[in-house]
Amino acid sequence: MAPQNYWDGYINHPKTKNWIDAVKQLSEKISSQLHIKIHFFSLENCEHDYDIDLNRNRPFLTGNCKIVPVLGLP
């Protein structure tokens, strides 16, 4: 899970054109070996709207965040 601009930086970058296929293959191998499901999510509308407390408290989201699947990834 990462902010939308993180994913856009990889998905739309000319040097990472085969990146999605490589990530899919790797995630499928990990998923089958560990018998777990792997998902890739984007945090939309969360730019500067999420915060992680560095005092060892659990992370929390603020603002009008939406968690959506990353297009093209499982």
C-alpha cells in the first residue's frame, strides 16, 4: 500500500515498462509458496493526509482517503 503518486511514478515511467509484469510474476510465486494472497493498493486523496506516529503508536489515516486496488496488479 502506497500513495497514488508513488504508483504513478513507477507505472507511468518509461524505464519501468516491464515492471508490472515482473511484480505480478514475483507476487504469484510468493503467493503460491507461502499460501497467502498478495494485493497492491493505492491510497487516493491522501497526499499529506496520513500520518505515522513515531512514538511507537500504531499508524493511522486521516482525511478523505480511499484505498483502491492498483490497476494491472493483483
